[in-house]
Amino acid sequence: MSATGVIVTVCTANICRSPMAAALLQHALSAQPEPLRSIKVISAGVAARSGERVSENSVQALRKVGIDISGHRSQPLTQEILDGALAVLCMTESHRAMIQVQADPVPANIFLFRQFIPADVEKEIGDPYGGPLRLYEATRDEMVESIPSLVAQLKTLIGRKPGA
């Protein structure tokens, strides 16, 4: 695994969950030592159209924690994105399954965003689309809860790469 690739967060339309997840993870990685600090986090959707605006409630939920994603525009997940990924972090098992069926080759490091939380908790992040702001805030909080264990896993993955 190369530390020069990107980490990709994946949801359905790339207008709610994955942009929030990417911004939160990027913020967390910026506080880490190299090489984690320099890794770019992007987001994409398994059923996304290009150029859609991020949902306003996603913008508001992250603005409350000091992160601005208002400039995000959606993009579909492509094989090119997958080929350059250090890790692919899906919101649900169905996202992972779609990638495993459609990608060729299938990325080696494809996980759920909440997969590494040690507690016996829900590992999928539900779609808040169309819900009230409090649902988006709960989604954000699920993501924040999973970031420490996710960062620890990323350190392990990068540490295993040749030349690290």
C-alpha cells in the first residue's frame, strides 16, 4: 500500500454521508504525524450523479463542529478512483457489496467506516437523506465516534506497506 494514494469514503449519492465522513476523517488525519497527515480523503457515491450540491443539513451538521463542506459537489465512484485508493470506506454493507460486484479489480482494502469500533455497536451508518437536522447530527456523531479506531487501523495498513 502506498501512502501517496487517497482514502475514499463511499455512500449512495455522495451528497450526505460520504462528504461528511471524508471531511471529518480529513480533519482527524491533519492532526496526525506523517504520512497520515498528507493523505487526501475524497468521497464518491455508488449511484451518484456528477456535480450535485451537498445536502444543506450535512453542511449545517458539520458547520456546528467547525468544518465547511458547502463547496462539495458529488461524483460517481469510478474504477479509476478505486484503483488509486489506499482504502475504501463504505457507509453500509450494500455499498461494499456493490463495489465488490462491479469493480475489476476489487480494492484490497475495502471496509465499513465503523468496522473497527471495538464495541458491539451498529457498524453501518444509515442514510439521513430527507430527515431533520438532528438526524444528520446523529449521523455525524456516529462518524466521529468511529474515527479513533479507524485512524488506528489506517496506521496499521500504512505501516505494513513496503518502504514505510
